[in-house]
Amino acid sequence: MVQNQGVDVPKLLEAASLLVPEEIATRNDITVNDVWEYLTQDEWEVALGLLEELGDVQPLPLGFWETLATAAEQLRLTKSAAWCRWRCYETGNGIIRADLTLRPATEARRQTPISGAGVLRPMWNIGNRTPTGGPDLNVAALWVEFTPFLEPGGRASVRLAPLAPARWQHLQPGQMIIMHEDRSVAGTAVVLEVHRPTTTSIA
């Protein structure tokens, strides 16, 4: 049994499993029963990955993602831990997904790929205005889906975690927003989905 700093990883995963409804299944027909099977085999990393997949099927409580994040940290699965912490944020503040296209290196200041794992916190022009009528840029962290890095000129679906969620309440699918890392335009994105928070804000 894996233990680290007094935290029992299997018990954490078992606790998270109990928060998953038995009837939900992933596209690959994975259910919580599959998770329990891997837990009995001491395959904790596999069980964690399956629980993350089940968490995408329908909204689950904040405690589910907090428990998974702690388990991932104990297993030293850095990216999984970061993802679960990200989902903790989304549970309290809502989900914003967008289709982002970065400007090519020949047209932008950035010459290197951006990390996909929520490290970058660029500014965004989302239509808000200053008292004088100029653009009022708003900060949101950026998580790139399905790839660890996004190259200059690349395109990917992303998730945004606003620093001040209330400033983003007007966003609607189909709306274009503009990404900045400085005064110049770093990329443009079209909003794909906006889901309001399922719990009281934790930001």
C-alpha cells in the first residue's frame, strides 16, 4: 500500500470513486466498477486516470476533484495533479472553452511554444471597456487540450480560467476574443462553450 506523508492513496481513490454515480460511463464504456477492479489490483495510477475520464462525463462535486488532486500529488503525477486542481477551479467558477489560433512566429513576439498545462496567464480582450472607452484586458490562465505544447501559428481547443470570473459572464459561444502577452496580438480565439459554475465560487 502506497503511503506518503500520512496520506493513504488507495483510500483517497476509493473515496473519489464513491462520488461517481454507478450509471455513468465514458465513450469507451468505462464505469466506476472498472475503477474498483484496478484498485483491487493495486493499479492506482490507472484507477486515477479512469476517474479523471469519468469526471468528464458529467459534473461531479468539488470534493471529487480535490481528492483526485491530492492522490495525484502523492503519486507525484505532476500533470494529473495540475489538471485536477484546474477542474477544482472550474467546479467553482465555470468552464470556458475556445478554439485558439496563435499568430505565427514571423508575425508575433513569441518565438517558442506555450506550455499547455495551465502555466501561461495571458491577457484577453473580451469586449470589456475602460472608463475612457479603451479595451480593458482581463487575465485568464490557459490550458491547451490534448497536447502538451502549442507552437506559434498553431491551433487548438483551450480552456480558460479567468482571474476575475465575474468580468467574463457576458461571453457567448461564437464570440471572438483576442489574446495578448504584451500590447501586440498573440492570438485569436472563438468561444466554443460557456458553462456556469455548479457550486459557489471558490476563487
